[in-house]
Amino acid sequence: MVRTMGFPGQYLQGPGALRQLAPLLQRMGWRRPLAICDAIVAEKVWPAVAQVLCEAGVEARQLAFPGECTRAVIAAMVDQASQAGHDVVIGLGGGKALDTAKGVARALDVPIVISPTIASNDAPTSRVIVLYDDAHRLEGAEFLKTNPAAVIVDTQVIAQAPVRFFAAGIGDAISKKFEAAQCRATGRNNAFGTPPLDTALLLAGATYETLVKHGPAACDAIRRQEPNEAVERVVEATVLLSGLGFEGGGLALAHALTRGFSAVPGMAQALHGEQVAFGALVQLVAEQRDQEEIAELVDLLCAVGLPVTLQQLGVAPANHHDSIASIVQATLAGQTSNVISPSLSPQQLAAALAHADSIGTLALS
């Protein structure tokens, strides 16, 4: 069978990389960009970017992302932009703003340039558009025709964001090695509907190795707002390697659980990468991995401040039983029972959640 991977047209990373946006647009012949960013980015980042574009003779229009990536939000933005003749969309911000920009670009049938201002997940390089409802619950996914035309990652900007977002990017990426391996073991396809290429598994494995080696030091540097080589290595892993690894390698239980986590009110407020981090621990427990491998993961999660217990994700101890039941029901209702081999029964998934929580609780004691 033919196997498929996708890659962004160009990937630029480093301090001050956003200064390359204007030359990039000029090289590609785009003259009427539509920029989508949230209120904070519009205040702190966009003015300098807009000035550079203006000086280069590129007139950009900016629309404000309201905070949640829903079909209704995308439709409203498309209505505002559809008559303006935009030839490219620029997504500037965090994961949900970027996914909204992707949705708008898809509807307008124009290319998209992505520039994350936080490294909280691996959405920037992928075709995937993750959709939520107004209650912040995961609703589904759609896809661009191709991967973004370009991804610009300005690590000087990323270093100014709270370390929680940076750590969440590690949480989103840390599972990819194990998820890609499960996709191969279960015979499941990747995001392109084909079996994964070995390249995707190699990239997912390199992601994990990089995060174990450089993750804690990079988080320390972000706390000081001093980007260094460890930050560059981790950003490359969480944005580029992880993005290519998950899209080409496939996802499994760690991400399937986010549907269940987002169904629990307290957990729905956690960042995507925080949910995935605990989901990765649950997956390793469900796979019955050896204690050394589980301990390595738990040590890394604790070192960078990611959750290893249900309580850290917002579930009071008195509500653990009911919350686990809700997580199991919502997760398996999404037809995700085959994301691990052998398949899990509701009772087995509940046991894995409870066991992972006990491991995390012990690690924190």
C-alpha cells in the first residue's frame, strides 16, 4: 500500500524569525493577507509585525479570534473576509487561534502561513483543524487540503509566554512515540488514511529523546525568559518533529482520552497538552510497560510541571470515581476502543486511569 506523510512548505525557527514574514510573502507573490490572532497577540505582537509588513508594501487586515475554535466562529470570520479578495491567511497565536485560521483559509481556499506565539502544541505544521463546542468540549476535526505553506516560529516571542504553555507543548509531544507505535501495532492509519512511513516513527522517537534530554533545562530557561539552545531544541521537537510524527504516524489512547477529559467540567479547563501528558501516562499503564519506562515518563512530567494525577487536572478526590466513569464513557463513545492492542474494556480503561493516578500521587508524595 502507498504510504503518505505531509510537510509544511517551509519551516523557519529562531529568535526574530517573524521578521522573515514580509520577505516570505513577497517571494510567494501574496499581497493581500488576512491575519487572525487573539486579543493579547493583537496587542503585544501584531503591531510590530504589521509595521514590518507595511514597510515592505504589504497591506494586511487583522481579525480578532474570540477564544474558541468552533464551526460558528470560523463561519463568522469567513463572512467578514469573503469579499475582501485575500490571497493568504496568516495565523498568529496559540493552537485554537491557529486552527481557526486554518478553518478560514480552508473556506476561502487560500494558502496559510502559521506563526505560533506559544509552543503549547504541535498544531502549526499539520493539516488538522481541531474543533470544539462553546463549552470547550472536543467536537471533531477537519483537514486542510495541504499542510501549511510556511511555518514561522519566533523563539524570542515564545520565550515571553508563561512557562505553563511551553510545558504543555512538551505534554502534547511526549506521547507521540508511544502513540505512533500503537498505530502500527493495531494496524491503524495515520491522518492521511495510510499506514505510517518509518520516517514518522523515527521522528516521533526523536521527539521523545529530545524532550527527555532537554525538556527540564528548556523550561528553566523559559522561566527566566532567556531562550537558549535547549529551548531551540525543545521547540523544534514540540512544533516540528512532533507535528510531523503525529500526522504521519497516527494517534492512539493518549489523545483519544482528551475526548473523555474534556467531558469532565473541571478537566475541560486544562490545556490540551496537560490532558495529553496524563493521557500518555494512562496509555503506558494500559500497555503494561515496564516500571523503568513509566518512571522515566513520570520523572519528566514532574520535572516540567505537567500533571500526573486527576487532582492536578482539576478533579477533586471525592469525585474521582464519577469522573473516571465519565471519562471512560466519553472516550469509548468516540469509537476509540481500538486505539490500543489488545482493545480495552470500560473496566480495563477505568482501572488504567485509577492506576495512573495512584502512580502520579506516589510520585508527588
